[in-house]
Amino acid sequence: MKASLFAIIGLVIIAGCGQPAEQTSTPAKDTTAPVKEQKHYLSQPLVSHIYTADPSAHVFNGRIYIYPSHDTATGIPEDDLGSHFDMRDFHILSMDSVGGKVTDHGVALDIRHIPWAGRQLWAPDAAFANNTYFLYFPVKDKKDVFHIGVATSDKPEGPFTAEKTPIKGSYSIDPCVFRDEDGSYYMYFGGIWGGQLQRWNDNKYDSTKGNRKPQELAILPRMAKIGADMKSFSGPVQEVKILDEKGQPFHEKDNDKRFFEASWMFRYNGKYYFSYSTGDTHNICYAIGDSPYGPFTYKGIILNPVEGWTSHHSIIEKDGKWYLFYHDVQLSGKTYLRNVKVTELHFNADGSIRTVTAMKD
Ligand code: FUB
């Protein structure tokens, strides 16, 4: 009796905090999940009327925009390829500042309006250039191969119009688009296992290629310079080198440090910080370099494992403070029904990052 009373009170508190001004979609099955006791969590979900994951945050026009995946339960059984992540549209969230009211701007892009898409609309990112907002997204094509597409809008929250074909030369998942200080844009991308990166060697696809064995070198993320039109690559797709503190590459057995998915890039004190998820060991790690092309030297863990199998993040600066956006499964307890969160991120004097633990106990 006491437990259910707490659950109801918790649900009311969460619904009140995350109430969006422009809420447009409230699927009944997305809202009925039990809410766990609040005290163990460092942060609360930014919204609770839909499930959201993979938050890529940006500051546009002084406002924080979050480009997340929109998780839904479509009944696809769970497997190691992530088939249960069967997402079909994007909702963009925004807020004036961290702690402020969060607005859900409704459907920004639907998979039915992406001409080349088959299934599974995964983690997006966004950029602003040429007076246009660009939404970058991975989705499987009609042959079940992941590529990265782009869509445009004159507003940061969309709606977005998708290009008719994927970005030429793109593949796998989890695009992160980074603007360097000289105005150049770069895309970092890739994810192993369900993200299919293991099938791409020398930028050629081979559906028979499996995951690396423990003693083999770890698969590396990819990057490319983005062209002036923001819809193409202007340079070759190349590997992003991540090295240990002795300058050595990681092997697959180093799976608490090697790249799995969820690239992010930012600059801090003139250095380039490349961060990523280690997937099956659930860390968000970072590595530092002197150029957007790398190489990057592994430095440690930004975010310890969260509740749920996946971990994904983004990092931004707003008004002199740094923030880590991430997700866990507090609302649902189900690995494919996630909720985005944010917490402040702190740097030490030497440029290292203070590790965040999302569960308080
Ligand atoms: O949301 C689907 C996939 O799960 C993302 O692309 C990965 O980064 C992981 O979060």
C-alpha cells in the first residue's frame, strides 16, 4: 500500500516537472510505466510523457535544444543486434536553461517521410550552418543496412525535410557533428554489433564480417570532414585513432575502454575531447587530442554505467557551465524505453573530467 502511494506521488511529481508546453503526442503505452523511488538518482527525467534516449544537445539562439531518439514499444523481441530499438520518429526538446521548463516540439521527422528508410531510426545529431538547421540521423535502408541521412529545416525544432538519399559514403550509426573554431564541420560516427561497423572495412561493406575476437585490435570509430553544403562529405571517411597512455591501440578484450558507439566531440581549453560508449561494459569514456582528426589518448570515464544496457551522452557549455546529457531507464525499467537526463559536468585544473555516477547509492 505504502509502495504504491509512493509510486503515485512519484508519478505526479515527474509529470509536473516535465510538463511540455507543446506536447503533441501522448501514446498511452508510453505513460503507464511504474516510477521507481526517486532518491537513488542523481537527476530526474527531463520529460516523462514519452520515452527519449541518446540526447544530442546544442545551444541555438541562446536556447538548449535536445535531439533525442524517441523510444517506443513496438513488440519487437530483444536481441544482440538491438532490433527492439525500433524507433519511428523524432521529437525535439528545448529549454531556456538547465532546470527550466522543457518543451516537446512534437514530431520533427517521421520515418515514413524518409524516402530511403527501412526501419530503426536511431540516435540523431544536429547542426546550424548556411542559415539552415540540419538533422543527421542513422536509419536502416530497405536492404537492412545502416546509413546516415540528413534533413533540413529553417527552425531548430523542425519540422525537417529529409534528403532523398543517405549521405554518400556514410554508414553505421550515431552521427556526431562538430563545428571547429575555424568554421569547419566534421562528422564522427559508427557503432559495433547492431550498429554494423564490424561489416565495414576500408569503407567497403561485407555482411559476413562478424565482431572482432578478444585478441584482435578493436574496431575504431570513423570521421569525415563535411562539405560546404552540409549534406556530403568533402574528405575521405577515416578511422579515429584512440590510443592508451603508452600510445598503444586497444584490443577487443579491452572492452572497458575500447570504442563501441555513441561518439561525441567538443573543445575545451584548445584540446579536442572525443567521448564514446564502451557498449557491453557500459562506460562513457573520453580521449584527448590536438586535432579533430586525432589521434586521441584515452583519459578515463566520464559516466559510470547507468541503469539499462545502453549508455549515450552529449556535452555542451552554456553560460560558463558544462553539462552532461545522458539517459537511463528510470521510468520504465526496460532497456529499450529510456529517458533523457542532464547533470553538471566538472573539469579538474589539468583538463581531466570528474567522473559522474548517475545512481546516488
Ligand atoms: O538508440 C539506439 C542505439 O542505442 C543508439 O544508436 C546507441 O547509441 C544506443 O544508445
